[in-house]
Amino acid sequence: MCSALNVVALNDLVAIAQEFSPRFESGRDVVTIDVRGLDRLLGGAQTIGEELRREAARRGVRVHIAVAGTRTAALVLAVARPGLTVVTPGAEPDALAPLAMGILEKIHGDHDVERRARGGRRDTSVQKENSAIFAIAAFNRWGLRTLGEVAALPPADLSSRLGRAGLMWQALARGDDVRPLVPDAAEERFESSMDLEWPIEGLEPLSFVLTRLLEPLSIRLERRDRGVAVLHVQLGLVGGDLHARRLDLPSPMRDVRALRTLALLDLESHPPAAAVDRVTIVVDPTPGRVVQHTLFARPQLTPEQLSTLLARLGAVMGQDRIGSPATVDSYRPGAFAMKAFAPDHDVERRARGARRELLVQNDNSASSAASAFNVVSPTPSPQPPPPALRRCRQPVPGRVAADASGRPVRVTTDRRGFAGGTVVSASGPWRTSGEWWDTGAGEAGRAGGAGKAGAAGGWDRDEWDVTLTDGGSYRVFMDRATGGWFIDAICD
């Protein structure tokens, strides 16, 4: 059994509905309430309707109330008839039959017949937005005057002329529900706080307080199928100051131990300035993520393990020194940027599927060519792997002796692992330069940050590929601004 309230003040209707049932659905100016079970507390349908009207009068709101066995019938009657209307279950078609066709135009903006006909999907096309107006105009052209006449039409003939939208309007005329009531989801705040009897200092006693606050929050998140997207830790300090920290998690999670570890690691890097006398935890929820792994996929870290690992690395090395490399719009040799590490399982899965499909296509094309020409290809001889250039992310300072033409003849360095020696062969120079408009230190001054996107100043260098008497091949360059030499890469 459902009850519908119709009035312009929607906020007042929602407040009235919350007093009677947690299951209510609000529209533009109509609220539908599920009043099943209230008969054991208040009485019959007539008593429930009177109580609704009495509560509305107490709030100074004038409403139209209808109580019926279906939400569709209650909604139409609340819009069509003033005051209180009560319909016994099963008598909805008879109660709606004498209503004039004009009621369809009144509920066109309130009743989501078109959206239900499309399976709940929104569509902004003009043709589908005007389908309801077209159906009502068709009913008027056919000479129909009441909802009872619409309900009496043959469904097959009506569907052939107006499509599925016509059947939806006929169900409305009969008072039938084609979808259940969808209750409005109340905005729930996930927050927990505790006032401490005695101020505490240090992370060890604070960990017990965090566990006590996170456990009920984790249970509530699990019941709502939510995970933690952002964790806010607010510490009230002695003296009235507030120490607030924000943790953006790479993946939704709700494990208490993992969340506590992340909060403690962050507070270890950013400790409060005084003793703590109040602890507050605020969670920004997000729908939980479900990842379906394949049987042959390599097992990956769980979100809790990954977040804990990133937090420990950040506490040891600094948050700006961990992440994933990303390309930047620059011609600087080895330029890259650091972004937050967040693995995308969907991208990896699509990449594996694309590679598998490409392999299948190559195998099919190779087999087709072999069968068409009946050619037996000889067994290929093993080829040595191509050389790889292993770049030094921080160019190694070196000492290079050059002849009069600037050609290097000897390369040495104090760095362990580089033997150095006389140059046997050399190719170059290849001059690269760029970002000359950006003032800053030369390449030698930026050796510690070479390759990073934010390095200050332009670059202007001559590169050489040299082979030394120790058997190694190196790429070296000279910074033309300072005259310094560096070892940039090793050829393996």
C-alpha cells in the first residue's frame, strides 16, 4: 500500500514523509510513501491518510493525499483529486476510470513513464522527449475522454500504433506499477570522534584510539558496500589548535589495519605540534571496486597492501620521490614527470587482449600464406639480441680528455662501476639544445635533477658515442654552457 502527497513545497513533503516511513520517493512536487506495516501502529488506510494530513497541517502545509494499493494509482489520484482519497486494494482501475484525459498532461512532468519505457535510461533526444505529448494527442484524436477508455484499448493494437510508450500510459490509466518504488537514499556521513580523558603524546597510544574509531566506520562501509576514497584525520591539540591530515587512497578500501597503518605513517612524517586531546575520523566514501582476475593472470597486490607499501616508501623517501613516470611535452633528453601510482587493471586487461588478438591474427596470416604457396621456411638461425642503451637517470660526472677538434680521446671517472680508459672509436658529435628562453643553471648544475620535467634552465650539449679499451661503450656529452663532461648512458 502506497500513499502520495502532492503540493508545491517539496522540502516540507520530504520532512512529512520521514516522520512516517524511511521508504519514500520524491518527484518534482509529489512524494510517494510506502506505508505498508503502519496499519499495526496507526490503523487502517483512512487513519493513515488522516494522520498524514494532520502532520501536514501542523507544519502549515496544505496537501492532497491519496492512499491506494499501487504507487501509480496513489500518484494519479493525489494529483487529480483534492483532499484525502482512500482506495481499497484491487479497486484502483475503477477509481481511475472516470478521471478525464487532461490528468495525463498534468502528470507528464511528474510521472516518469518515458524513462521507465526506456528501462530507466535518460535520453535527451527531442523525438523521445515528445513521445508522451504525441501519445496524449493520439488519444485525443481517437476520441478518448477518460482513463477508463484508455485502459480498455486492446494492448496489441495500442503497441503497434504507439509503441512501448503507449503501453506505459495504458498501465498508468489502469493503476498498474511497472517498476517498484525506489526510495530516496539518505545522505549518510561517515564520521567518528572521541574526546580523550587525558592528552596523549606519541603514535603508539594514538594507534589504539584510531583502531577504536575505524572499526565501526568499517562495519558501516561494508553494510553500504562502500570503500574509503579519502581519509581525513583531525587531531584536536591542547591549546585549541587543530592538526588535520588528508590521505587520498589509490583504491577504495575499508580494512581497519591498513587504514590505521596509513594514518600512522602519515602522522609519523607530519607529527602534531602538541599533545592530542580529541581525535576525529572523517571518511569520503566511494563505491567498492570489484576486480575479476583471470586464472592465468599474475597475482597482484591488494589495495590495502599497495597503499601500505606506497605510504612506507613515502615516509622513507618523500612523497615527491615515488610514483609512476609519465612522458612530458619536451625534447629534453630523458625528460619525464612523476604522477601518483595507481594501477589500472582494465587497461592492462585490454592491452593483454589486444596483444593476444594480434598474435592470433599473425599466426592465421602466416599459416594461410604457407598453405597457399606450400612453402616450407627454413629454421632461422639464432640472432644475437640487439644492444640496449641503459641511461643514467643522474648523469655521472666524468673527466674527458679531447684533442684539438674536440674529439674525446680518454674518459675516466671516480664513480664505482665505470673503469674508463682510452677511446678506441668515437661517433659524433650530435648537438641537442632547447628551452633556451628558460634561465637557470647549466647542465652541470642540474646533474642531480637531469631528466626531470621541472629542471630549471635550457640545455645545450654535444653527445658522443665512444668505445673504450675496457670493452665498454658509453654515451657521453659535454655541457656547452659550462664545459663539463658527463656519462649519460651505457650500451649493454
